[in-house]
Amino acid sequence: MDGLEPAAGGGRKSVENLASAIVGAADSMQKSNTPMNIATISSGFEKSDFLVREEKGQRVYFDFFEEAFNYISNKGYVRMSSEEERDWIDLMGTIHSSVKGGMRFNTGKLLMVFFKYKPYMPHIDNYVQMSTSLKVNPSDNSIAKMEK
């Protein structure tokens, strides 16, 4: 046998445990190798009750939590697991407290942390790198390496 068959008497349970372990390993591999963006929902602001912070520093205020949650969900973000979310909240607390004299702006109380994976497109990334190091001569359609 190749070691993947269920043990006697625990057939379904063993297969479920194996499947769970494979999914868990795949999740951690994807998380460690895939760039991601985070977004947060915080509370405690004069302008409105809830604030969503997302990509490129965009801030959107909401009067109701449901609106904030739906907004961020419709943007493709997913809530992090409890453990991962706690790590991010602790990290951001440490970072905010490290600013001498305190943060300039009210950071509010961080309630939830969301993420979405950025699409990895090596053919586009490589094209951008390559196109910035090449010079195109339109008169004879030739391409030459640019000298730095």
C-alpha cells in the first residue's frame, strides 16, 4: 500500500483528516507565496461611525456596519481567520504605537481585517521589466538594450 489508504475501522474519518491536511497545506503555501492587499473596518470617528480603509489609502465612511461590510465584500475582500486577523490587529497596534508623539490622525478602534490576493501575472510583470530596459527605434522597427 502507498500509505494513503484509510486505516481499518476509520475509513471516512481518515480520508477527511487527510483532505483537511492537504487543504490546510495548500492554503499556507498560497498565503506565503501570493501578494495580497488588506482592508480594515474601524469604528470611533466624528465624521461617521465606521471607516473602511483599503487599497491606495482610500477611506470610505459609513453610518452603519452592514454598509461598510457589504462595501468591502463587494470589492472582493474576504475576512481573515481569527488567528490571522488577531496577528494583523496586534501588528498594526505595535506600528501605530511606535510613532513618536502618536499618530496624527484618529486611527479608531480596529474591528475587522480583510484580504484579497493580488493576481500574479508573471508574463505582464516580466513584460513591464523588459519594456523599461529596451529602447524601440520606430524608424527601422529595431529594439536595442538601453545603456544605463
